[in-house]
Amino acid sequence: MKPINVGIMGVGTVGGGTATVLKRNAEEISRRAGRAIVLKMAANLDIARAREIVGDGIEIVSDARVVATHPDIDIVIELIGGTGIAKDLVLTAIDHGKHVVTANKKLLAEHGNEIFARAREKGVMVAFEAAVAGGIPIIKALREGLAANHIEWIAGIINGTSNYILTEMREKGLPFADALAEAQRLGYAEADPTFDIEGHDAGHKLTIMAALAFGIPMQFDKCYLEGISTLTAQDIRYAEELGYRVKLLGITRRTAAGIELRVHPTLIPESVLIANVNGVMNAVLVKGDAVGPTLYYGAGAGALPTASAVVADIVDIARLATADPEHRVPYLAFQPDRIADLPLLPIEAVESSYYLRVCVIDKPGVLAELTHILADESISIEALIQKGSERDGQAEIVLLTHRVVERRVQSAIARIEALASVTDKVVRLRMEALNG
Amino acid sequence: MKPINVGIMGVGTVGGGTATVLKRNAEEISRRAGRAIVLKMAANLDIARAREIVGDGIEIVSDARVVATHPDIDIVIELIGGTGIAKDLVLTAIDHGKHVVTANKKLLAEHGNEIFARAREKGVMVAFEAAVAGGIPIIKALREGLAANHIEWIAGIINGTSNYILTEMREKGLPFADALAEAQRLGYAEADPTFDIEGHDAGHKLTIMAALAFGIPMQFDKCYLEGISTLTAQDIRYAEELGYRVKLLGITRRTAAGIELRVHPTLIPESVLIANVNGVMNAVLVKGDAVGPTLYYGAGAGALPTASAVVADIVDIARLATADPEHRVPYLAFQPDRIADLPLLPIEAVESSYYLRVCVIDKPGVLAELTHILADESISIEALIQKGSERDGQAEIVLLTHRVVERRVQSAIARIEALASVTDKVVRLRMEALNG
């Protein structure tokens, strides 16, 4: 059978990895795909740099439009990133009848609806396994492997940088800043780490998974984002004493009222498998009504793991390229005309358990004031410990609540912080049992 | 689009689960598949029992051949099990142009080559996600999600019964017989548990995964099987003291000399994620050259989890049914004309690390005799502890070796057992770091 010709737009880490995998495993990949996959062309502004990365025997151009529109190219691989030029190029490739593979989570989470609609019009495939959790085939699992299920919720460690920092903070008792500096030194965090540590990256990935799980449009603008930069080693230690680990989770859940879509540090019981996913590794826990909980674990970033996902998408397209477009697997797991408009819940309407740490003056009656407010807001307490404080004459009260809607907790915190005996802002973290 | 009609042969636990899932999630499944999936017919010798399980509105027949050959049926679901009548019926269904979904690991591991060849001739699909690790979409991951990789090895906890027994033995210090009795009481083990506890079931599943990973024919007859029935709580405790858990693993590995295919109790470091998979849960760890290690975890058995896999296969077939047979995903991940005939290694040629426990008379010089034999066989020792024995005047020597080919260990054990100071059979367990 005739080879499939692919062209890469944007030659960096993942582009280099893709070239390596296609070359090194060419024989094995063609035994699977039934045809050769040929990296025919690559586009990069810096041609010399791209040549160094992809090696000889591949045409390199500086204008990515050449790849997006070239008559010899069957599949265009977009590895430029961002939503500006990348979006234009992806739409151009689609308009020219090319299938597209992309690792660009931001592009899909923010403009996916438009891109998939255009692809549908033109009868081409858009595949994006590499956009979520790197090499872990979680897109395929959600879109195909779990297709029998009413998916109830997903909770994922989907940002390796943050997970590395949290692992260092726990294992070495480091403050956030030191763990971040260490991550930067090792190349696990960017010079400007905002995108990773404040939850944006995880939010993009979560938005894509929610669309696949529930058959809803991409709605990144409604995703709640809270990062890890204000977390203290002290709270991680207290959580540990109570039997919990703190992880930056992306959580999406279907409730009677609507869909939760939220990224935040979360206490989870140390006994659940995903609590033991450490360092830069990623894992996604999916709860389906039939299958129960399933977990998918692996490298969430890096040249070769991400290339593994890019090339799997190419093989999928090679296998399906001649099939009737109406019979292919739908982009977002659900048929485009069967997408639901379930409402997305604001964070105030989300139900969770909570970890609260309150700094108080150590005198009689303070605990009574606190527990009175919680009772008044119908918040019931699961556990409570009192800790000495480093500050003279003060104490810390750490408590875990049962499940309650977030607006009650917000109200309780405002009232607690107004108490004369409370000396600092209340620390509030969410907590999930992940067994429901 | 016209509905897909399915018929079930053999209505038991999984058949009931499949009927439940198809009914309960009908709306959501059709939103994904683009067409309704209708359970039209079921065959069972006991018609009244089948009626109780699948409910009204479905035609029930006693002769499964009616389902296998019925002109209205598009997909036949084989849930009879075993290799006798099930094989005849699957071949009959294929001959009648039906796509087949089966959960029958024994049938595929022992007769898969013949079945897939026939299916290819007739241009129909045979899907079997439910045959390995229940609801975990591991077949899809191996066949499609990891298609870019040169797969190096797989290690799986793929028999829930055995994992439950081992978990109980460890957590409660129970002897094997008591843990088995408890598993039987809870319905996790059959009255005759041989198939599960002696590794046959895991061997069937492993054989299927090896074929998918390496592009080799099914060769169950060359799979090495060693079960857990002779394991003692004492060895599990000693392993734990050394930082290891004992799991019944199915391991298949590609080496320069050939393919390893083996099921046996295995010591693995407690720090690896799969060591913390407990109870009846399953997990499969796959090492690919590009993606690195990935892990897939979930329920390996049960009505609804297995039905989740059966129905995912039906949806896959519904999506691909009209595609050109030459462009579908190959049954065993590799194109049928590109299957390799790599040799399968006998257990003597396998390389592993080992746990050895030797009962000796507690007197000077014994350890020297032992270590002399090991040195002479070029077996190097990683750790060694000496333990008091319950038997007067005796001691136990527990040692862990570095990696070495098994035939040297067999030879060393024979020589050790021949020593006058050695009072009992040597206990030999294999050990894997799972980080290679």
C-alpha cells in the first residue's frame, strides 16, 4: 500500500522526538499500520536548527504554510503551540483536505469547537492524543475504551511540573519556592512557570477530557483554576498526619445540577493508588458507571513519550483514512449532532470536602466560636486537631469537613476571619475521597 | 442510521451485565456510536433462567446456532466460554459473515490463530477487549494507543482471585488455604480454583497480550505457568521485610534470544505503583521504548466491568463496520502478513533475580558452603538475612540474587539441596525490579 506522507509544523522537542520514533521504529510501525509512514517535510523558522534536530533526508522549509498546503502531504502535525499562528495553520491544513495531528491543548481547549466543525465540513480527521497526559493513551480510553459507560467523574494528575514540585515539598519538606527552583534547575519547569503552577495547563487538558467524557463542547473559559504557588509545606505535613497527600488535580464531575470543571490542590487519601503517583509522572482516574474506577499512568511530557502519542494518532489515521467519514470515530467521542449543552457549575456550586487551617489566639472559647459558625452553616466536621503555633500565645486548628457546597464554606470562612480571636487568613483546601 | 443488532450466545453473569449496560446506557451509547445498538436475541440452554437475567423484549432461544446464523444479527457475542462448542459457534458465526465479540481468553489463546485467519477470509471483525483484564481497555492500548512503540515488556496482575488471596495473606498473615477459603466464601474463587490459582487464566491473558505487543502468533502451549498454592505467609513476610511485595504476575519480555512468556509469583519493590494494586483489582504495566512505562488499572472481572469491555467492542465494530476490511485495525495489532516467528524461551533460559530461602542446621560453615555454590554458579548476592527457625537447632537463610539465567539457579538449588546441612527443599521465587 502507498506510504502515508506526513509533515511537521514546528520543530522543537516533540518534533525531534517524532522524527526519532518514526525513524527508529519505522519497520515495527509499518508492520502495524500496513503501510510506511514517511516524514516528508518539516517547517521551522530556524531551518538550520530544524536540520540538526530531524537529520537529513527531509525537506525543511521556513514557511509552515508550505506544509499545511502541500499536495504531497497527507497528514499535517502541528507542534507550534499557542492559539495564534497555530490556529490559522491548522484551519489552512483542514481547508486543504489534510488530516491534522496536534499536541496543542490550548488550541483545542479554547478553539476546538471551531476546529472540529471545520474538519467535519471538510471530511478530515483531527487527532490529539498528545494533547493530554503525554504518552498515556487516555484520549483513546475515554473516546473508545470506555464508550459503554456513563462516565461519572475524572480526576487527573495532568501537570508533571506541579506534581514534581508537590512531591519535593512532601518528601523533603521544602517550601514551594525552593521546590520550584529545583524543578527549574532540572528543566521540569519553565523560567516563567505560571502556566504550569497556576493550573492553566491542567485546565486545558481537563477541558478536553470533560468534552470527551460527557459529550459537551469545549468550555475552557468556565474552568475554575487554582494553582499550587500559595501552598505551604506545613499544610502538606498536616495533611500527611491526617492520612492524606496533596495533589494538583483536574477534576470534572457530572452532577444533577451540571458539570464541575475545576483544577486545584486537593487532599486525597494516601491509600488510593493515584496518591502514590510521584515526580513528573501523570495519571488519570476515570469513574464509569459500568467499569467502576480505572486508572491510566505514565509520562505526561517529554520528547519521546509525547511523540509516542503523536505517532499513534498517525497510525490511527493511516488505518482509517479511506473509511467513510461518517463512520469514523467522532472527534470528541460523541457524534457532532449529539453534543449536550449541560450547564457548567461555578465553583460556589461545587460540592467537596474541605481542609481548613485557622490561626487563633490560644484562649478558652475560641473553638466554641469556630464550631458554632460551622454548625450554623450546616458544615459537619470529620476530624479536628489543635496544633501549637510558632507564634507565642497562638494555636492552629486544623479541621476536615464532610461534603458540603462550597458557598457555605466561603460564608463560614468570611465569618471566621471576622472573629477577633482569629489572627490570620483561613487556609482552605479541597479534599476528595475519590471512591464515589 | 440503521441500528446494529447483536445476539448473545451464553447468558450468565457477563451476559446479564451486557444486557444491563446496553439498556441502561442506550441513549449515551447511541450518542457515541451514531446508531442504536439493539440486543435482539440471546441463546441459552436454560431459557427461563436467561429470561430472568436479560428481561423481556428479547427473543431467547435454546440453540446458540440460531444466533450464530440468524440473518438479522450483525454482531454475535460469545459468552459461553471454553474451547469446545464455543469454538464451533464462533467459526459458524464467522462463516455466516457475522462480526464476533468474545470474552473467551482460553479460546483465543489456544485457537486464536485459526479463528483470526478464518475471520480475515470472511472479512469480519473479531474483538476481544473483555478477554484480558476485564473492563480495563488494555487491548486497545496495546493494539492502538502504543502503536508507535517497540514494546519491551509487559508485567500484569491479571488474575483477581490470586491477587485477592495474596492481599489477604499479606495483610492478615493468613496461610494460603485460609485466604482461598475466604475468597471462595466471597465468590471471588470457584469451588475448583485450579484455573485461577495455578496461573492458567493469567497465562491465557498473557499469551494474548504477548501476541499484540510483539506481533507473534498465539502460543499458549509455550507459556510457563507457576501458581500461588505453595506460597507461604512466611515468605510473603520475609519479602515484606526486604521491601518487596509478592504478586502473581504475567510477564512477557522481548530479549535478544527470544520472547519470555511466564506466569509466576514474583517479588516486586513495594515502591512501584503496581505493587500497591490490592484485592481483586487488576493492573498491567507496559514498557515501550518511546513512552516508557505506562500502567492500566481497574476491575478485572465482574458482570458490569466485563460488559463495559464487551460493549466498547460493539461500539468499535458499529463505527467500523462499513469500512474496507483491509483498512480496519488488525486483530492482533500487526498486519496478518507481518507476524513474526520469534522463538519463545523455555523457563531455563529466562533471566531474572531470585529470592531463595534455605533451611539449614545452625552450625559454623554452612553459610560458607552455600555461598561457595552460588559463587561457583556465578550467582551474585544482593542481600542476605539469617533468621531463627521454629525448628530447634536450625536456621533459615534468605537471600536475594542479582539477575542471572534460571538454569544456573536450578543447578545451584540442586547442589544446595544435596548438602548434608540443608534440611528441606529450597524455596525459590523470582524477583523483578520492573524498572528496566
